[in-house]
Amino acid sequence: MTHPFRLAMMACAASALAAAGNPSANAVFAQLPMRFEANQGQFAPSVRYFARASGYHLALTPQGPSFSFANSQRVNLSLPGSNASPRIEPLEPQAARTDYLIGARSNWHTGVPVYARVKYHAVYPGIDMVYYGKQNRLEFDFLLQPGADPSAIRMQFAGAGRLSVTAEGDLAVETGAGILIQKKPVVYQEDKRGGRRPVTGRYTLLAENVVGIRLGRYDRSQPLVIDPALIYTTLIGGAATDEITAMKLMPDGKLYLAGWTQTGDLATTDIVYDNLTDIYVQVIDTTAAGAYAVTYSTFLGGTNLDEALAIAVDAAGFIYLTGTTTSNDFPTTANAFQTVGATTTVDAFVSKLDPHAAGTGNSLVFSSYLGGEVGDESGNGIVVGANEVVYVIGTTKSPDFPVTANAYASALYGASDCFLAQVDTIGGTLLYATFIGSENDDDGRGIVLAPNGLVYFTATTHGVQFPMAGASYNVNAPGNYDVIVGAFDLTQSGVNSLVYSTYLGGSLNEEVRGTALDPKGRLVITGYTLSPDFPVTPATAVYPTASPNGDVFLAIVDPSQPGPGFLVYSTYLGGSQGEVGYAVAADNAGFIYVTGYTLSPDFPVTPDAIQPNWGGGVDMFLTRINPTAGGLAGMNFSTYIGLDSTIVPLCMAVGADGRIYTAGYTEGYLPLIGNSWQANYGGGYSDGFLMVMYGGPAGTVPSDTVRFEEGRHDPPPPVRRRR
């Protein structure tokens, strides 16, 4: 039986996505309170509080808010004739604080307090102003005491173009980066029972870029609230780029996200940190009690390019990251095994964060470069084992990559090799580090710890001499680029540490992108293949034959089984124009989930698809497969998500409650078909996104997840590619 999928679109707070459509679709992240950070030296002295909103950044100064857009335009909202030095008071402190771990420790700012509201006292006689809002819009209330004169209120938009009042009563503020819509004011007085009595109110244009508010009759002996709201629409792009590259969902419902963001375009808000790219990490409580609250947030990096590419989390909540850095001042700790990075090339890094120590200056408990001086490195995968020991896989071009005496191979073989490293993050010791590769290019991609104690890894190779070990499925390179699946036993040393290795592929090209474990401890892998003869399991494959322009491959493999027993399940998945699978996951019932992007107007979807038709661009897909069902019946659910733009999911997690989390980047809109809301693009080459779907049994939808009914079928009818 299949069950209806429900979809919640969630805009990552670090990625400036907005909701501006049907309010009945509850965009969960868009409902998070706007987070106002106190300035503790990370911003220019004129900034008192700072917020990252939907498509813009907001700096609160004594003169009022300053909006900075991704194309470097700034619009200042001031109150002509108001108090030039109002008392500014933060309200509703939030549990999560923000750390800026940037460069040398002397430049760090930790424990930055965050508030949901900021109040300006007595901006006009008897009138206070309170700023607050959701991630998708800024709201501010004018609070009028009895007898206060509402006609004193003036709002001036410096740096904006033409102002106009729409037929709906909204104020439209033209900017070079789009249009600010200040919604028609909601005006009310509260009665003694807490009810609200509405008062009519409208905007009136008073002078160039100056607007006032005209009210109907009301009781001047009672307080009055005027409540406008600002949203940002009609975006035309900008300089900032963001991606969510990695996620980890823990059993307690905490969702850990890592990615990178360009902060250089924040210079228009006089940000002290105008680094090229920094890592950001967020922890989100997805439980009903947490209601998707951000519980931890940090920026990490140096003054150059820093990107997190993989994340791991242990049972104690420590966060482990790897990725790339070109910063000579990337933050390292005293226990690092490598404190100096390469001067002209790209290094990998390994970092460990303690969210429980946020705000103390001690949340970065381990951080080290990992790389050589001569060539580039990239840390692509990370997993944590016992005693806070982590295992990292990646790619190196450095003949002087730091290898250990117990390494499988001590020399770089090809132009680039995979590397595998084992790091003790408590003692700061490099326990094991090795090259492994062929005579040509190799790229280490995925790493997991198997229940049998082995370290499973996946890679892509362009060589015919990648080292083989154990009872390999295929010892010969079948094509040009092939997948490698292998296993290390790090209780052994030297050549004995590699206990299994095999080629997997067809006569043309394959690349592996996603790696996970299923409930039986077997590897689940995905990527793409151009080969018409990629090995599949004919009796169980959803699609046993290839399409002409490349397909996703989805395979379950078991390195503990010799020879043909290695390939447990394998299928093509795709339409006529090409696909790439980026991430896989498995639930406790053995269902396999795969996501990536498709260019095909005929990608296979099921009748209960959230979006049954191609959106016209680079669409995301999400497919759930039952590998035991066999054939077309094994496709349990499949859908497009896209709207004439680019949406690429890079990571995925599946919760025990049936929620499916995907994250990545988008170069345009995020659609929600049916109960739709339109997410505005925040600017730059890409914005990060986080999306939540629910695919569990009907009637068990979590209360904080959007319910999206699309019908059901039992058993699933045949699903065919729509050629």
C-alpha cells in the first residue's frame, strides 16, 4: 500500500527565501520568528540589531531599519520628525545564540544573543514602535497610548524609487532589486476581554518617498495598534550565493544542517565580515514541542573560500564537518595535527563543534587542516565512530598529503587519488591516512561504518588499475569512468587494511554521488550512468533498460558477499533527457528513497505525485522504491518538484515518523503544487532550501507538518515512463 505524501516547503534562514502565496500552505521555516542579533562587534557600530530576512538583510540603527538587498542596493526607512535617540529595547530572548568563528580567535564573536522583537520607545510623543516578524516578512507595530496623535507618523523610504498605493491598499516601494510591498495596515483596539475591534486605516502619500497613515474613527481614550507588514517580491537577482550541502537527522528529532554562504554582498550593511564564502551550521528541533525552532547557529571560516561538504553527529550531539578551504586563517585549535594550510592550493579540513558550549568561546573543540602543499584536497564524506573518532574520505592531488606509517599506500599514483583518514578528535591525532587510487583520476565520495566494523567507501575512478581486494564483484574496469565500492579494516595496517574493492559500471561513464546504509547494513548508492549495460537485477529492477541520455542508477550492494552476491538490487531510473541521483536514504521498513534532478518531461511518476508534470527546468525528483516488490510495482512513490528553474537536492534524511527531509540549492522558485505558496528567490547564483515531505501512514501526519492530500492507490498501478 502507498500512502499520501504531504509536503512542507521550508526556506533556510541562511538562504533568504520568502513565502508569498496562499497562506493556507504553512511554510514551516517561513513561520519561524525573525531573529534579531545583538551587535557585539560583528557589525558596524551604527547597527544595534541585525536580521537576515527574505531576500534582504535588515540592520536596525537608532534612525530606523536599513534594508540591504543582494544586488548591493540599500533602502533606509526613517521616521521624519521623530525622536533622534529613542531607547531601543530587545524583547523575547531566544534560546539559541549565534557564534561567529571567523579567522583568528581574537576575531570571534560568540554567544551573540538573539531576540524575536525589538522595541523603539517614544519615537513620537506617546507612540512606540516594535519590530518583529516571520522569516518571510518584517512586521512592525506602532503602539499608540491614549491621546497620541497618529497623524504625526511619517515613513520615508530613502534610496527607493517610486511609491504607490495599490488597489488593494498596499504600499508598493520600488527598488532596483525588486518591490517592497508594505501590506495595508491592520489597525485595532483591544477590549477588556482581549478581543480586537478593527479600525479602518489606509496609507496616504504626503511627499516624495514619504507616506503617512490616515485612520477612521476610534476611541482616543484607549490604546491603538497600527500593524503594517513588509514583504519582498519581484526579485531580479543579486550577488549572494548559498547552498545547503549536508544534513544529519538524529533520533531525538534534531536536524543538523551544514552549507556555505557568500557574505561579501553584506558589505552594504557595513558588516565587519565581508569574507568571500563561509560555512554555516544550524541545528533545528523538528519535534512538535520544538516546532522547527533553531537551537544552534554558527558561522565558521577564514577570510577566503570555505565550504562544508559533509556532516556527522554523534550521540552526544557533537557536530563533525569536512569540506574545503582556501583560507590561510581557517580557525584551528591547539590540538590540531595540522595548523598551517597550503598557501596557494585548496585544503580539506576536519572540524568538531559542541553546540552545548555555544556562546562560551569553546564551541570549536577541534579543528585542523588536512592536506598537502602542492595540490588541492576536498573532504567529501565524514562519519563518526566510537570515542569521537571520525573517518573522512575525499580527493587529493598532493604528493605530500599527510599519510601515516600504517597507510595502505604512501604515494600518489594518479593525477588525483582518493584519500581516507581516521582522526581522533579528542587527542588531535591522525590515526590513519592513506592514498588509494588508480593511474588516472579518482574521486572519493562516500563513507559509512558498517555493522561488521568495516569502513565502507565509494568512489569514482577514471583508471583501469584501481587496486582490487577480496572476492571482487568485477576486477576489471568495464568503462571509461566507473564506480568503486570498497572496505577498509583499520585494525589492520598496510596492504592488509584494504579488505574489499570492486568496480561497478557499464561500458561508458558512471559517477557515484550518494551513499547510505540500509537496515541490513548493506550499502545503498546512487549517481548517474550513461551506460546501456550498467549491471541491473532484471527480476527486481523498476527499469531494467537505459534511456538514451543517461539515467540515475540505484543499487543495493553488499561487500560482505563474494562475487555475484555483491549486487543485491540495481535499477535504472529516468526519462528521455537525463538525470543525476544525488542522495539516498533507507527507512526501517527497507524502503529506499532517492532524490536528484531531472531534465526529462517524461520522468516516471506515480498517480499520487505531488507534482505530476515536468516544471520545464532542472526539476528535483523524489522517488521511493520497495526493492522487494519487483518490477514496476516496486516504485512506491515518485514526483517532480520544480517550476521552470533549477532545484538540486544535495542531501536527504528520513525520519522514523515518516518525514522526508531534502536540502540543496535552487536557482529560482520553489513551487508547492496544489496548496501552493510561492517562494521568492533571494538572489545570487543560488539559494539554499530545506523541504519536508511526509510519506507515512495516513492519519499519522505530525501536527507541525503541512498536510497535503493527493489520493492513494492500493496496490500501486503500473508506472511507466511517459515517452
